[in-house]
Amino acid sequence: MIELGSYWKLDEYELAGDHLNVLRVLSHGNSFYLKCRNSTSKKERLEEYRITNYLVERGVSVETPILTMDGQSFIESGDAHYSLYRTMRGSSTPNGSMIPPVSFSILGEYLSAFHSALMAYPMDADTPVWDLNGNLQKWLSVVAPEKEGWAYRISRMLSPYEALYGRLPVQLVHSDMHLRNFIWDGDRLCGMVDFERVRQAPRLADIAYLLVSLLRDYGGELESIGLARRIRNFIKGYTVNLPLSDEEQALLQPLGTNILLQYALFYSRNGFEEESDCHVRMIDSLIDGEYFSSIIGKS
């Protein structure tokens, strides 16, 4: 383990937690998180610091790395990069169904402010692209034989939307916007964490990923009134200051299905057939209907 006191001003500290890549650091009554990033580049770690500070300066509360004593946003040890973060007040919620419906309006407003700020960020041309359609094709190339026919049928149903999605404006997005990356203190949204893989993509990718996270937390129970209320409140909050275009509204369900299909193939490929079959059922419930558009229409 690296000696934290050699890099940050921590003369006495204790480490807690058993997660391989995240450790809690306690020092003189203060709490921090030490995160190991072993799958991203040095450039991405530098960009994380610049982007998160850019957001904070514009009033969007996010987790941002603490600089070392020599002004670096991370340290290198072996093949990994380590960054230290001050713990945000509050906690994440393990399941989206535990977040009150009214709080999804707050979440929508927060995410629209987040996206609005990043629209103006001077994006580097070599920032990695979040290629949802390309990623899906990679999973299809290794699909298990028992799901091959079904998976390719779903993929063909999604393919007419690819060109429309490709015409949407591209900006920086979070790309890992599941609900456990938001920190709440009661009904107050304190901010968002885990900017390990900021990417170029249409903002709709973040929105679809978040709503898929909620749908998965509900086990794909599309008939749930609580699920519909949370989605509706989120869309209302988001579109108060940042409306969705007609094209974005039309693409929300196909894009969500694309993400669910990747999950289904990932779980199947790794031997988790029960989880994969759960996602298959979600997709089969979504693919022929207008679930998201019917909710958006009532927002």
C-alpha cells in the first residue's frame, strides 16, 4: 500500500473498507476516499480534475480529486493511478426505488444543470467516445448460441434508430450515471461521484443510462406506479430548463433497450444466466411498446 502521508498532508490516518479499488481514509476527524484507477489513462485522470473543477466553479456539486502536496491530482504506483477525494456529506442509495418520487424532480434539475455546464466545456478531439452502437456490436460478436437468434432480432429492431442517434449533438457526458453515483443527505442532493470514464456522446446516453438503472432496480416491473412516477418526475425536472427535442424523445426507448441488451449479453457471457434472463424479460416488455414516450407525454 502506498504511503499517503508522502503525497497528501495526512500525518496520521486509518484505512477502512475491503473494496479492492476504494478505501476510506480517516484522519483527525475528517473522512476521505482513496480510489485506485487501473483501467484509465494518465490523460483521463488529468481531465477528471479539470472537468470536475470546471463543474464546481459553475455551481454543480461533484466529487473532485484533492491535489497532492506538489500539485498533482493523482499519483502513480505500478500500473495504477490513485486519487484522494473528500467524502461528501450524505450517502448513496443502494436502490432507486428507495429514493422518494419527489426527489427525482431534484435529480432531473441537477442533471440538466450538469449537462448545460458541460455543453460549453472545450472538449478535446481525442476524448474517448462512448459508442453505444459499437459496444453492442462487440457483445453480439460473442453472444452465446442459445441467445443468438433473439439478440440479433432485437438488434435488427434497433438498427433503424442508429442514424438518427448519430445526428444528435455530442458533448461530454458522465457515462456511468447509475443511481448509486448520486449522494443524498435526506431529501437534499449533495452531488455526483465517480468521474473515471468521462466520454463524448449525446447527452441522451446519460439520461437513458440513468433510467435503465432505475428500471433495473425495479426488476423491469413496467406496471409499477412508483416506477412511472419517478421517471415522470425526473423528466419534468430535467426539462424545466433543458427541453428534450422530438428526436431525443423518440430515441429514449430504443437507446434504453440498447443498454439493456448489452447488460443481458454481458451477464450471459459471464455465466450469470438468471441475471441475463431478467434483462431479456425487460427487453421483451419494452421492445414492442411505447413505455417511455407514454410517460414523457404525461410529464
